[in-house]
Amino acid sequence: MASHVLRTAPRRRIRLDEHLPVDHRLSTFYRIGAGLMGLVLLAFGILGLIDRVGFFDTQGDKVSGLSTNGALSVISICAGLLLFVGMVIGGNVASTINMVLGVLFILSGFVNLALLDTDANFLAFRIPNVLFSFVVGVMLMFFGMYGRVGSALPHDNPYWRSRHPEQAEREQRVKAGAELRAKALDQGTAPAAGAAPAPAPLGEGRSDR
């Protein structure tokens, strides 16, 4: 009995850096978001280190209305530098860094909210810090997800095209055909669809008997 082997088309692995050209308008948006949030975190971390608060001091010190200690200052500086790296690279790298750090900041807000007023509050969080962590997380996620995630992305968006390759290819063929027909009409060489050939002039192609 002959055996039939069912072959499936190999799945093409999606690489994040393939779908967004570095000169795309979204790349500038991701760079701006990473740079602004990185600057905020870097300034907060440096001001915290200047005061020379204990590294794991749970009482912390006030910097711009927020509580901080040495550990939180170092984490803020590292996060700010990472965002600056994303700003320099741009493209999908900046977008991904924004999204990942945004999720981490939101998770940090929830975790440290549960650790308030406990001996495990090693980052000296207070309620303003929790709110700040939530705000920074939401802003970073916005700067990272804009133009990448959504149900109403335009069909020329590179992320939409990567998720709907067959439909994108069909639309591209239709668009190319429409452009060719328009070009042919401009040149006056395109026959009408379904039109019969023009009749030959009288007397042409006939012989008198």
C-alpha cells in the first residue's frame, strides 16, 4: 500500500527587524519616546545617587517628590541607559525595548505595592513611586506599541502586511494592475474590456467578381 506523506509549507520565522525600515516615520516616534522616558529615568537615578542614600535603605530619601535609595537609583539609571540605546538604534529595537520596559514597570508597580510597609521593601517604594511606575509603564507601552498593535492598522503598515501576507499580496497585485491600466489609458493604448475588434473599412479585404 502506497503511503502518502502530507507535506506542509514551512513556516517562515518572523524577525522583528524585517518589517520596519529604519527611515520609516514610526522609527522616529519610537526614538522620541525612548529618549524622553530615558531622560526622565536617568535624571531621577542620578539625583538619587547624589544624595548618597543607603543602597537598600527602606526609608529612602525624597527626589522630586518620589522616594528613592541607592538600589532604585541604579536601576533607574540602567533603565534610562537602555532606553537611550534603543533611541540610538531606532526601528523595531527601540519599539521592543519600550514595550518590554513598559511591561516591567507596570509589574514593578504591582509588586512593590504589595511590599509597601514591609521589611522586603528594598527599593523604598511609596504610593507616589507606585503611581509613577504605572505612568512610566503605560507611556513606554504606548511609545512601543503605537503602529504595531491594533485592529485598525492601515494596510500599508509593515506590521499589518507581515500578519496578512496573502491579502497584502492580493492587494498589491490589484494596485499594480490598476496602475498599469491607468498608465495605458493615459497613453491611449488600452482597449476597452470586452470590446469587439473594429470592423474593416468597406472595400478592404473584398474582391469583385
